[in-house]
Amino acid sequence: MRMRVVTGFGPAAAALAGVAVLAGPVGSAVAGPQDYRFEAVQKDVPATANAMMAVRLVHIPDNKPVAGAILFQPKLEMPMEGMAPMMAPVKAAAPDGKGNYPFTADFSAPGPWVLTVSAKVQGEPGTVTGSVPFVATAGSAAADAHSGMAGMAHGH
């Protein structure tokens, strides 16, 4: 790369200008999908046909929930050892506006389940995708945990 020095500026000023161009604008850090994660609002869910579950989208650098994201392509699977995972229907419900995104799902069998979901966050160029583990249980612990989500909007 050749640099031409303009009359009136010394070589040191020209060198500094070249460094400024290479460094780019100050404060131009761009967040990306890796700066976000999904987590379960409540990991235990009841093993029923219309169980409510919710995920929270978190901005990792400040550990704050992210409201207003658009979630899409939810997929609920139960891992099966030695065979393909069992798929289950899952439907998004209305978010609470505080970074919690509820779903209604068919946890037809007790055991471990994984919800994979994608999100578009306003102002971010990339798509955030994550997998969140849940455990469907037939006992009263899941029913008690499920009742803790009663205050969330179900939006059918």
C-alpha cells in the first residue's frame, strides 16, 4: 500500500492518519448471536398434552432479559437413545413483554425434552438460535412448578 503525503502535514501526521483509518471508528462494536442465550424460565414441566413452558432470552454481556424479539421455528424433541428423537407439537403464546416467551407443548411422555428456537433481535444483524432443556415429570413437583407460571399471559 502506498501512502501519499499531502503538503503541509509531516510524515508523522500521515502515519497517524493511516493508523486511524485501519483502526476504524471508535465504539463500533457490533453484538452478534453469540451475545445472547435462551434459558428455561422453569425447567420442570408437567407431562401433559397442553403444558405451558417458557424460555427467557438473555443478553449475555449485561445478563438482562431481552423483550421484543421475534421468536420462530420452535421445535420440541425428546432424545431417544439409539434412535431418532421423538417430535412433539409446540405452539408459541403471547410474550410477557419482559423477555419471557411462553409456549404450549405436548409433553406426552415424562423425561428430558429439548426446545430449539430461533429469534430475531431488533438492531442485530444475525439470528439467535438456541436449545433449552426441559424435564417433563408426572409427579406433583411439575404441577407445582407449572402453577408458578400462572401469572404469565397465555395468549391463545
